Amino acid sequence: MKGLIFDIKRFAVHDGPGIRVTVFLKGCPLHCTWCHNPEGICPDMVKVPKTVRMGDKTFTETETVGQLYETAELMEELKKEQIFMEESGGGVTFSGGEPLMQADFLLEMLKICKAAGMHTAVDTTGLASWKTLKEVAAFTDLFLYDLKIVDEAYHRKYTGVSNKLILENLKRLLAEGYQLRVRLPLIPDMTYTEQNMANTLKLLEELPKKPVGVDLLPFHSTAAHKYKRFHLVNELQSVKSMDKHSLKGLKERFELAGFKTTIGG
Ligand code: SF4
């Protein structure tokens, strides 16, 4: 079975515990205004022009975004880093895009990783059928569950989809005892508003069980170069990266409500 992957990040330290390999699967059903991996949204392999400079000469090449991997082939890549995973209490994280868009491939990979003794994490928007999520959950040690906006109308406005199923799945995963960290991407005036922070806290307090942690993810503009490189419109071009120290007060607020909170994941 093959999966379409647009990046493999080695020595990742913000995508779950320890040192990890993060595998980015292509395709996402959301279209977040602030997407930090815009090249991962389209579910297909795409070719984009790339400008290469050599001395005073400029050439245009074609770059392919997305590479097909057989499960065994990807496992070979992961095994190269297994020693670091084991010694640091790390593992493998499947991210995207939305990894559940390639559910069959993801499930197969999770089974193989578990059989090899690797800790597995899935970074997800939670937008999938309960059946799919439940199958995946059986081989997932930790979900990194992205929560963007609680108000449904604003969620639609900034991500293009309803959050009903996302919130429903969040509650069900916790109610059934799966390990889960909630991740909050903080985008000025979009997700990071007083109203959304208050709504988020209320929602978290009303969950059937507490998540194992809450990660506050400050907006950073480092994805800007990707918008240029892939010829995409960057609506956040003029928005500056957030200083993580400015989130101290918010972190305390979540901690006072009883949530283990980190800034940056
Ligand atoms: S869910 Fe993540 S990958 Fe998908 S559009 Fe939003 S930011 Fe991009």
C-alpha cells in the first residue's frame, strides 16, 4: 500500500514526547487562512516551478510536491532513527495536512510501527468519521488534537468547514479514555481572541475527561516563504510572529483551570 507524503522531519521535538520523526501526509479537508503547511492541503502530487540561481544565471526547474511511499519503504526510513526515539522516549508522529485523509495507509503504518515497538502519535484536525478515528485510535498512543475556533460560524469562516464533528470526536475520544493533547494554534484576531479563548476554556472544562495537556502554539510567520515558493496568496503577510513570552498570562489562565499547559508544544 502506498501513501503520499510531502515531508519527513527528523529530530522533531515539538510533535509529542521525546525525539521523533514526523511524517507529513498530503491532503487536508480544511483550508485554514493561516495554514503553515499550504503545500500539504492538495491531496495530489503537484508540480510547481522553482527558480534556481547559479552565479549570475537564473534557471527555472520543476519541483514535485509529494512522494509516494510504500509502507515498508517508509518503515525503513523510520527505523534509521529508532535508536534516538528509544533513548529519548520519543517515537513517530503522523501529521499533515490531515493524516486521516489517507486512513488506510495511516492505519497500516501505525500497526507496523506498534509492532516494531515505536510510540505513535497522530496530529489531527479530528475531521473524520468516528469509525475511522476509532480504528486509528487502537494503534495510537497519543493524539495531538488541533482545536481552532469554538464558534461554528467563525470556524467555517476561517477554515472552510463546520466544527461539529471535530468537537463531537474530541469528546468521544476522551470519554473512551484515549490519550490526547489539545493543541491551540493562536492566530491574532482569528483564533486568538478573548472570546475564543474564553469559549475554549469553557469547552475544555466541560469535556468528559481532561486532556493530558494543552499546547499553546503562537503564530509565527515562518511559513511565508512557502506561500511565495508555491505561488499562493498569503492573507497573513503583514501579521508578525507572536512573542511566546506574551502568552504567559494565557498559560496561567489554563493552568488555574487545571490544565497542564505548555507554550509551543
Ligand atoms: S488543518 Fe492544518 S494542514 Fe489543514 S489547512 Fe489547517 S493548518 Fe493547514
